[in-house]
Amino acid sequence: MGVVKSKGYENKNELIHRSTLISVIINSVTGDLDILFEVLTPLGFRVRVTRAYWELIVTVKHPVRAGRESDVQETLQTPDEIRASRNDSAVYLFYKVERAKR
């Protein structure tokens, strides 16, 4: 992963972390959750994605997911595989094999 120099942040991970914290703080203060989608995972917990967080995902973390909200929802609901993150035991990674669309 390359280093991104933007607004004084050391790297892309720091930018993502700070952006996520800002989003959480703003939402907790304003109560504005502007939910883009919410899905129930096979592990029994719900994933809610706000419009602001989706914007972070498609501009910083995973630009290739732009316009693919329904694919992400499907992956969270019916993944082919779920793995625990090596970096954070509270994080799960959901995977689905991409099949050719007809």
C-alpha cells in the first residue's frame, strides 16, 4: 500500500482512522445517522452504513466499490467466507466470489 500525503496525515490508514472517528463524533453529537443501508449478517449482527461513511469507503478505502452498494449488501448478507481480521479481533472480513454477470 502506497503512502498518501493529504492534509498532513502520515498515511492512508491514519486518514481512514481519523475520518472514521470524525464521522462517529459528528453522528453522536448531531444524531444525524442518514443511513444508506442496513443489513443483517449471518453472524447475527447488523451492519449500518451512513452516506458519509460510504463516501469514505468509495473515495479512500475501496474506490472500486463505487456504485456497487447492492453487491456490498449481498456480500454482507450471504458471504462465501467470513474471516476474523488479523489486525483487530473485533473486525470481521466478508468475502464473496464475483461471478460473471449475464
